[in-house]
Amino acid sequence: MKKIITLTILALTAMLTAATAQTHRRWDFTHWSPATVANLMADAAASSVEGWSDIEKKADAGEGKVAPEATAGKCFWLTDAEGGELKANGEVITELVGLDFGATYTNNRSLAIAIDYPSTALGEYAGPQYLWLGGGGKNMACFTIPNVMVGQKITMTIESHKPSDARGVELYVGSIAAENKIGDSFKPTTLETYTWENWTLPEGIENTGTTDIIVYNTSGCHIYNIEVGEDTGKKRTVALLYGGNAADDLALQTLTADATLDVTPIEATATLLLDDLDNYDAVVLSSTVTDVAAIATLGSLRPFLPMLNLNPLVYEQWGLGQTIETETTFATLTNASHALFAGLELIEDIDPETEQTLYVLPLTNLKTFTAVTLQGLFAGDAVLAYPHQTEGLTAIHAHNMSHNGYLYIPYTQTTLADAVAPAILTNAITLLASSKATVTPAPKPSHSLEYKKLNTVVTLKSGVPSPQIFYTLDGTTPTTESTLYTEPFSVSTALIVKAVVMGDGYPLSEVADIPVDIKDMADSPLIDVAYSGSEAQVTITTTSPGAEVWFNLTGSTSTARSQLYTEPFTLTTNATVTAFVGEYEAFLQSEASTKEVTIAGVQTYSEVISKFEGSTFNSVGNVLNGGYNYYTETVVSSTTLKDIQGGDSIVNTYQPRDSMVVYQLSDDWHVRTFGQGIYYTKATAEHNVGSAKGYNPATVVDDQLGSTEITNNAMQFQVVSKKDLDGRLDPPSVSLESTRAFNGPFEVSIYYSGKDYNTAHVLDILVSTDTLNANSWTKIGELTSLSQPYYDGSSEKSFRVWKRGAAVYSESQPVFVKVASVENAKDVNIFTVLVKAPAAVDDAISSPASVAAAHSATYDLQGRRISGTPQHGLYIRNGKKYYAK
């Protein structure tokens, strides 16, 4: 779309130097400046819970807390920050300038600056000063190095915080995902230096010449320095290709005037060879070259040389574009932070249509320039600038900048004579020199095989730019005249696929020999359903003796999402059963069989009217971790009983403490306790049925709805462990309660797990119309988690599978819901609680008046809900005590 912007010298509102990537950058964390140290200490002196603190753990910080001698004034942890550019005592930390820190990570008390911390209980370190990435920032970006040139060297010196463990960093582009990782992980134990060199962008990420590099730490480690690019200190060698008289070439004159360049003029002819130019850091093609034969030769050499082209006429002869004369002297940039524009004066302007800020580069004072359209190999290139007011054309573009790159800048003889920004040529040469790579054959193409019944699908791949893959099926050696690969193909007989690849800048590869075999497929199993009342018995049979049959209720064809079939099983809810025979002997996994199970009269509850997620407890943190004694030493009453010898035995009843705590977690739910601990558990709900390596569904029945309903992280009701004066354990007292009443009928679905394998984990589900009366709660369901251990080889592991449990309230009267811990129960995690009405039922929530009353709930110190206005005395509301006058 054409952009209409009025741009004249009189109308300029701002001139600025673009914040750009640099070709060489270095951060040194071994010498923190006196100003930085003073600011860190000022932050620590002001507070232990804000800014930088020399107290490592949040639990040890707080008002009046003093740092231990080991860390006081020696190491500082960041307690909270908004990310981006970091400050101490309100001042920017100069040693970190240029790094973009993640907001989530810097709020996690995981980032530290060591200024005199050469050792801890975990080990001795290579130096006392470093940047410390703590291990508490899992699955999040620590910081980003912005605008790194693709393929540019990145070097880091790192050591593990625990010398017995290999710890370090991984680098990513785009996001922390396996497919976005570049290079290898660097996880040393002691001090080591590693370089990511000639790395390439992950598949699917557009190459615009520069990218942001995400730094992620595998666990606690120290970084001593980071270096991006190389500081060679020597001149760049440039071959200037000209036509006619070299003395008249303005490109030669401009580049020769740059003291950082060593320029050699070479006349462009049809006899030029790669060996003639390969020793130069970059090649510049002047617009004075007009000989057709010479241009054709340079077109064949272009993919193998870092080339700056100042000659628009070659596009048509190379078949890569057309030339268009513009009517402007300005170029609008698509990425003002690109390294090509470093140090150039740009003009800031506003697009009147989108109101976005645009940056414009004046190329000449008065002379217009030649733009191009892009075709062929150049068609998908990154356009770095377009002629002002003409977004469809290209003023500057980059091609294949990770491997002997190419740049076009419209500085012909005419425009160079009137140039405003000739320094862009030096930037271009620096970028191109960084892209220089040895000309080597392309790596062999890779492949994948997808087996079907008596048929195999072959997929060929290559990571080189603009790959062309050629293959044969008859055993002959492929050439560029062989079949060109365009899409996956099928073969029905065993054979060897031979394939080669060539790419832009890569000569033909060696031959890849790919053996392709043909496999048969197991027969699909049969599913039979027998109905009896409100139940359905499912039987699965197979015609493949000795084969394993897997089944699930989610439609999956993965064994990880399925359960091994051993005997007929019973369903009490409607479901779709999917079953298949697993891969065995020489047979592939079978096609899946499916069967709809519909039980007459079974009520389906699917309309979610309220939802609690355990992750909301993260805002509270751990409460009463480990619990505390429930009873005081005050005797309320005594009873005399006869013991077995006939003597008197006195049994005392003690006064409970004023210990109730209430935390409002959402509009619908709060949690309360009289002393039993509550804990926040970071736990990802996975879906590998029956696996105890993580939190996974216990059975396929649990996974049926859990695949869409369960949420990550949990609120944990902790085991009761405290004993009182008479040796009794504290009673269980923690419960999750709704603050509004729900009209029945409804179902309460709970996703939960245990922590230990040797004791059942139990929860009660209760309802009540009157929460003021502690005896009014009616139990409608009990949930018990699995208690058998999981064995991994010879070792016994905790069985951490999650389950789905449900209870139905069938009356119509509005009731509150409670999920309560029970006596002798171990730790239990609550992931998700849902209250669900039958489908298409409206008015499932009670009237606004009763809801409002529930929200303003007030309790006495014994945990009883108070109706009306409380009398004078001490009460609890919203988790806090207050005195009613």
C-alpha cells in the first residue's frame, strides 16, 4: 500500500542516530565500576525486598533483616524489575547496557551481580566478579542480545555455580523451543570459553540480516564475559570491480578514502575466476561495469563471494529483477536498527495512515536513484529500504547474509556524486565480510521415511539457501539433469534413493544413499460394547497373536496417550473408544478402530459455571508451611475416666487457637485453614498415560476430559505433622470453599494428584446451604488417588500421576461447595476444580443477592461464617483480622 507522507527539510521534526547493531560488541563482568558497586550497595542499604539486595533468598529478606557476612556487600540479587535496561539506585548499570533482560526472570530473584564472591559452600570459583544467572528461572529467557548479525560469532566465558554439575547456557531465536535452538548447549563445570560460530537461523524464521539472540541458562552459572563478532584491528580487503577508467570511478574514490579499508581495483572481464576474488573480504561491483559478458561471469560468481552491488543494470541480465527510476532522494527503512544503518543520520517521521514512527535515510541531496523489483532467487529477500512513498519497490535489499552475502545499494556514479550517506558503504562491507564463508559443497540432503501399509513415503530436506535436490530411484548417480525433488513421493518396492543437493552459494553435494524398505501393517483390532443398565463393558480383540493393543478415549494414535489393554473395562460415561495394535515384529502399528459408547439415561455435565485453578495460589505463596499446633495449653474441660486397672484417668479438652486464615483466590473461591499448611506447587500437567515421570493421567478415563480441562500448577494441602501436648496430631483443617452458592443439579470435577506413593491421598467434596453451621456440610463424594509405587528399574519412585474425580449434587436447592482435607491424608495437589451444570442449563448460579453476601463473608475466630452485622469483637474478613466496634 502506498504511503502518503509529506517530507521536506523544513518539516523535519527530529534528526537522530539509529540505535543499531554493531559489528563487534563485548561485555566484561569481571570489573564492575566503582559507580555500579556504590549504586548496588545503596539499593541494598535501602531495602532487602526492593531493587538489588545482598540477601539471596526471599524468605530471609524483610523489614529489619540483615545480610549474612558471606554476602553482605559482596553479591547482590535483583528482587524485582520491569526487565529491559537494568538500573541500580535509579542509575543505569553501564556494564549491562545493550542487553535486554526478561521481565519475568528479573522478578524471580534469580539474577545476581557478584563483586567479591569467589566461593560458596558449593565450590571455589575462577574469579570474584561475574554475572550470576540463578537456577530459579526455568523455561524463561534470562536476557536477549539484540540485533546480532546472522551467523556472527558469539563467544562466552562461563562456569557452573556447582562445579560437580555441568551447567551453562543455550541460545535461541524467537522463543525457547527445541526447534528454535541454535548451536550446541554450553554446559561446563569449571571456567571455559565457547564460541557459537557460523550458526544458521532455525527453519521457518525469516532472515533479515540480524536477529535477537535469547540467552537461557540450564541452571545456576556465572558469566565472565560475552563477545559478539571479532575485533580484528586490521583493514578489510576489498576488490573494486570497475569498467572503463579506474581513475574516474567514484566508488573506488569513496572506498579508498576510508582508512579502514584496503581497496584493490580490478577490471571486470569475462575471464575472471573465483580464485581471482576469493582472497578478498568483500567484492564491490561498480555501476561503471557495462560489458555483458563480464556481467554474466560475475552473475555466476556472485553466490560464492560476499558482494556489494552498486550496479542496478545487472538485475535484468541476471534474471533477478527489473530496474525502476524513482522520483525521490529518500529511502524509508523497514528496520532502522539493522547494522547496515549504524551511525547514519536518520529522519524520524510519522505515517499519517498508521500513525507509526518511520525512519527515513536521505541518500542524495538532489539526485534521484534507481530502485529494483526482485525476481527469482531474490524474490523472497529482506527489503531493508524502499523508495520514499513507493513501498512496492526496493531501494536496498540483502540476500543470503549468513553465507557469502549480497547487498544492493543504489549508489551509482551519478548518485555517489551527490551522496549524503556514503558511510553506508563501509557498513555494508563490514557486514559482508562477516558473512564470508569458505566455498564448500552443500551437505548431503537429509530425509525422513513415513511407513504405510506396503508403501513408504520419502521426504527429502536440505538447510542450504534456495536448495535444489535431485534424485534417482534406479541406482544411478544423480546429477543436475536428474529428477528435481518438489514434494514427498511414495515407493512400493524396497530400493535405494540416491540424492544430491545444491544451493545458493553451495556447489553440488556428495551423494546421499537412502535405503527404503517396505513394511506390512498389523490388522486393526475389533471393539465390542455390551450395555447393562447405566454401564457399558468394552472388549477389544485382535487377530495378531502376541501383539499389544492400546486404547484411549481422546482419539489419539500415540501409545503415550493410550493405555495397554489387558482385560475388558467398564465405562459409566459416554465416550469414543479408540484402539490400535502397536508395532510388533515386522508389522507397523495398525490403523485405529473407533467405537461410540452411548449409555442411555446418563446425564452429561458440560456447562462450566465456575472454575478454580491451583495456579492462582501463587499470588499468596506458601502458608503455614509445615503447619503449627492447633490447640493452646488452656484446658476447656476435663473428663475422668477409669483405666483398665480401675484407676482414674483424666482426659483434658484444650482451647483451639485463634488461628483461622482466609485467602480470597478468585471471585468464586477462597481457601481457609486453622493451621494445616498450604503450598504452591509448580507442576506441568502432561498427558503420557500412566507415566510417573512427571504429572500424567493415571488412566485413559482421566485423560478423556483432562486433555482440555486440567490446568498447570497446583495448590497443595500439606500433610498434618504437628502434635499437641497430649501427643495428638492436629486435626485436618484446610479447605477450598466457594464464596457463592450454585443451583443444582451440578457436578464437581476435580483434577488432583498425590505426592507420595505409600499412602492414599483423600479429599472430601461437601455441600451446604448454611456455612454458618459447621455441622451442616453434607458429603457428596470422596476422591482417593493411586497409592501403588512406580518402579524405575530397581528403584522406587513417587507415583505422581494425576486423576480426575467427580461428585454430583442432584438437588435443586442452591448450595455452597467445599473441597476439604481429611484425617490422616498425605500431601495432595489440587490442579483444577470445575462446577458444571447439565448442558444448556441457564441460571446455574444463585441470585446476585446471595452471591454478594457470600463475597462479603465474615468469620469468627472459630471459622464460623457470621450473618448480618457482627457484634463488637475480633473477626476475620478477606484473610485479615479486624475489630468490630
